[in-house]
Amino acid sequence: MKGHGSKFGRKKEAAVLALLTQPTLEAAARAIGVAPNTLLRWQQDPEFDKAYKKTRRLVFGQGTARLQQASGAAVSTVLKIMVDPASAAATRLRAAEIVLDKAAKAIELEDIEARVAELERAAETKQKG
């Protein structure tokens, strides 16, 4: 977002954060001391919309990073359930299905990434040539 003294303004910066932290538009407007209609009007402004979307992506990215950090523990949990003879057979089966499904998807993603990388290299070579 813009710095102090910019056209964007502190109130709009606060509005972006309020929209991301409050459960409703009305609550966000109340939190920053503006009418809901004002907040709706600001959302129509391209500069405000751009700042809101950029901040929302940053916040979402932080959440995604936290999920990725926890993925090792999640995998350990699924694997423990899968091999635990005390777990119900249906539970072990479901854990095994999860492992197989995620492994297959990971292979598919790796294949797609390799294909995209090859297409990008070919396009780059074609542009140079």
C-alpha cells in the first residue's frame, strides 16, 4: 500500500485491513468509522481494489505457508493411522487411499511442471531464433 501522505490515505489502508479481518462489510465499516456505502464506493475504485487484492494475496500466502509447514505432521498422522492395527479397518483403508491419492497427484503435478518448463524453454528458444 502507499505511504503516509499519499492520495490513497490511511483510512483506506485501514479499510483494506478491516475488510480482511472483519466478518462483514458492515463490521469493517464500523471498525474504521465510515458508512458501509462509503466502503462499497471505495471497493469500486481501481486503486483501492488493487491494494485490497494485493494485501489479500499476501495474507493468503502466509496461511498457505503455515499449511505447508504443518504438512509433515499431517503426513505422519495419516501414516500412523494407516499402519496402526488398533485403528478400524475402514479408517486404515481411508488413510491408505489418502496416501495413494496424494502421491498420484504429486506425480501428476511434477509431470505438468516438467511439461510447462519444456514448453517455456521451447518458446524462449523460438523467440531467440
